Amino acid sequence: SRNVCEIHGSALRNYCVRCGKTYPADYIFETEEPVPHCACGGMIRPDITLYEEGLPEDAVRRAVEAIGGADMLIIGGTSLTVYPAASYIDYFRGKYLVIINRDELNIRKNADTLVIHEKIGEVFTRVAALQGIQL
């Protein structure tokens, strides 16, 4: 993927909460401190949105714009029960909706909705094989 809206951040990045210095993904696992700290004394944490923290506004705006302008939306591997992200589907005005989820989702569907009740990893593995893509 080239255009990703990381509304929940990424565990591939870490940063100091005091000075903002960035650290590579493995830094947290390589340090011997139970809670890693920067040279400035600040705590180093993963660049992810934790429970009860606000989502990054720019990523949310870009995600809503992308969903609103899409012809097709693929929803996969989610319960759609955690808000506000679960509400983003309301911005979709396109024609084709694809749902890949083991469980039924309580969302609006139309005649062009494709629902696949299987594990998303298994579905994409089969699609990749059909396309001759080695995973």
C-alpha cells in the first residue's frame, strides 16, 4: 500500500514523549529498561493511538475523504464496533461494497454488496494465488 491513513498509528515507529526524538521499531525490545527512556529523560513509546487517546486529525480527514470518494470499499477483519472508526463507513457513497469478515456485520448493503464470511488472511492468500502473486 502506498497511500495509508494510519488512524491508529504504527508500532513500527517510536518516539520520546518529551522531546519528540524518534527511535526505530526494535528499540523498545532491545533496551534493558522495563520502560525505555530517551537521553532527555522522557519516556519512549510506540507511535500508536492508545485507548481513550484522540485519533490523529490529519489521518482521519484523509481516511474520510478517501472513503467518500471511493467507487469500491473493502471492509475486512473487523467487528465495526469501536468508534469513531466504525462510523467511517457512513461516508461511503460508492457502488461496490465488499465485506470480508467471519461474522455478520450490521451495516447497510445493496445489490452490489459482496459478502464473504471467511478469515481475511485466507481470502487474500487465495486471491494472491489466483493472480500469481507469491506471498
